Amino acid sequence: QVQLVESGGGVEQSGGSLRLSCTASGNIRNNNIMGWYRQADGKQREMVATITSYKYPTYADSVKGRFTISRDGTEDTIQLQMNSLEPEDTAVYYCNTKNRDPWNKPLDDWWGPGTRVTVSS
């Protein structure tokens, strides 16, 4: 079992900034990928940004240059700094952890309850 606790989110004006944080606990493997996904009303869930346990980040094209994902070196905690927010960023943001074996074979997939981000124009 893996537990994910999210914090941050809320309401912000267009052009503003917000910061999300997620801490994982439980059966976290040394080789894992943590990240943020989002789901806007009526749309499918999409990847926003991920970061490996070796701190290698990946971003969706829509957030490159605006969002930064980081990872605490001593804990399984990630942050998502969201700058230059746009109304299109409005969604429920979900923290995700994917455990992998030493050969990068996926083992399991865990989700947080989600936190809502609303960007007003």
C-alpha cells in the first residue's frame, strides 16, 4: 500500500502562481516515478509533469516553461510550482506514484485523492 497526501491548490487569477505538494508513504520502492496529472471537467486525465527517483523530470508541452516539478532528496515528496497560470490550467490535480523494479518493470500505480486548482481570467 502507498498513501499519497496532497496539499496546495486553490483559486488564483490568470498570470498568478500556485504550488502543489505531495508526500508519499508506505511501500515506496527505490526505483519509482512520482508526478502530477490533471483532469478538467469533461476531459480525460492527462499527465502534467513527472519526476523519477533519480530526479529526471518530464513535462507536458502545455506546461513547459511555466511549471517546475521538484523532488525532496530525503523524502518521497514532490512539489509542483505553477507560474503564469492560465484558465486552461483549471482542473483537479492528482498526485501519482508508480513503483518499478530494478529493471524498470512497472509494479503498481497509486493515486492521491486530488486537489482542485481554479484559475480565473
